[in-house]
Amino acid sequence: MTTMVYSIDIPAEIVHTTRMTLEEIKLELALMLFQQGKLSFGKAREMAGLTVWDFQLLLGQRKIPVHYDIQDYLADQPAIDALTKQ
């Protein structure tokens, strides 16, 4: 599968005014999109460039709830079963 990459223009004045690095802006965008339900946990974590544990910790620090419903649980059930049988 080919991955497409898109770029957005962020004026230098915005970067300067916010006193944020481009990586920090990308992280904030990933958090916002996750919080709005536009990105899954995994995709938001990838966009943020963080490990699973670091992303989970950041969500907790920001008091952003993890979206995990019954469909997610059912999708995870085979992996849970495999891990508990070890």
C-alpha cells in the first residue's frame, strides 16, 4: 500500500507567535483530531510520533478520554484470548 503525504503551510509568524516547534504543532493536531473522534488511537499516536504508552500517558495528563466501545472490545477479543492462553 502506498502512503500519501500531504503538507500544509503554516506561516512562520504562527510558529513564532505560538512558540511551538512544528513537531509540537503536529502533536496538538493529532490530539485534537483524536479528541474529536476523527482519528483512531493508533493513527493519532502515529501522527504524534509517540509510543503507545507515551500517547496514553499524554491523553491522561490532558484528561482526554480514550474512545473504546464494544466494537473495539470485540475486535480486540481474539488478541486478548491469545494473550491469556500463554
